[in-house]
Amino acid sequence: MDEHFIMWVKTHCPFCIKAKDKLFDQKASYTVYAMDNRLEELDDVKKKWAHPTVPVVVLQRDDKEELIGGYSDLEEWFNEVGND
């Protein structure tokens, strides 16, 4: 099963940086979208996923997408799957 994370962030957000570092440390496949100059698009992403803060972390598995949440949720996800 192919897993790929997608993350929408603001560049200087400390939780966004921690989330990116976590994915890097886990050797996960991921794409990061810096939304500093695209706040309207970021609002659309937040509405789509019903997640009010950044980062917005989504996991793609094959053809399905699942909201992980923010940094704390990402930490919890890795702890639950035993990848920490």
C-alpha cells in the first residue's frame, strides 16, 4: 500500500516545521505546500478538511485521502502505527 502525506503549511509556523521534520525523520513520502502568499487557498483547504489550523496533514493511500490533522495528530498517528 502506497502512503504519501500532503501538508499545507505556513513557512514560519513552529508546528508546521515540527510536522515536516517528523515526516522527514520517519522517511515518509510527503509533499509540502507553503501557503504564506495563498491565504485564500489555505482557507479553502481548511474548510474542505474541517481543520481550522496549520499544518493541515492529509494521508493518501492508493486512491483514498484521510485527514490526519495537525502536528499533534501526526505524532499520535505515528505512535499508533508503531512508526515512532
